[in-house]
Amino acid sequence: MLDVLCIFLFIRVFTRSGYSHNPPQPTIQKRTIEACSFTKTAGTACGAVGVLTYEICRHEDKHWVGELMIMFSVPYDYNLYENWFALGISKDRISCNEQLFHQMYYENGSFTRAKSTGSEIKFLGKHAYVKGTMSPGGSSIMKVEFWDLETHQNYPV
């Protein structure tokens, strides 16, 4: 069961290309807003592509209840590729690696994936949902919110 009165702990990041210019906050408390940024590696014909995960933990005792998953792909060449992103919640422990990126970019799972147009996507879990937007440009911005379905409280990520 996913307990929704939660905090986000233990950030893990995997970048297939590019790097974390401004790293994600290690812990995100309830009702807080945090930001991070990823950028392409200078001198390469590659964009910024990767995944990040947070452990979802109960606020009171930090007991693990799930994983928040975020995938992003901002390519170098817009003649061949487009921006994509995916959001999801896993009730199982997962590794943040190439395999997770591949699954979230190419396959199906406990997430929602879409081209980045600025429109909202949403993944609905049993007790919570995650929603977000991502702009389509080269200096893309993604906004993500985590919502508690029982109390309807918003936890921006």
C-alpha cells in the first residue's frame, strides 16, 4: 500500500547523455518546491537524456512505500528526435539505470509517457498520482507534482 503522507528520500540519477548541472535535492519534504537542471555535455552531438527516482517514504517514520520515477529526453538534433518525458510510481524497489531509462522511453510499465508539448500527463496510482508538464524546446523545463488522493494535498517535486 502506498502511504501518501510522505516525503521523498534518496535521489538516484542516471544520465545516458548529458549531466546534472544543478543536482536534485536529496530530500524533499511535504509541501516544498525543489528544482534541478540537466544539460548536454559541451562539444558533443548528444542531448540531455536520463531518469531520476526518489524513494517515497512515510513522513512519520520514513518507512519506504514506493518509488517516484521521472524520465526525460531532450535531444541534440531536432531533425531526428523530439523531447519526451515520463512519470510514474512503482510499488516495487527499482534500480535507476540504463534499463529503467530504456523501459520508460521504449516500453510500457507503471508510468505514463508522452512527447513534450507543454501539455499535462498524469500517472494514477492507488493512493496517489503524479502529474507534470515539459516544454518542447532545447532549454526544456519540466514541472512535476505529486498528489495525495486521500487528502487531495499537493506535493510539488
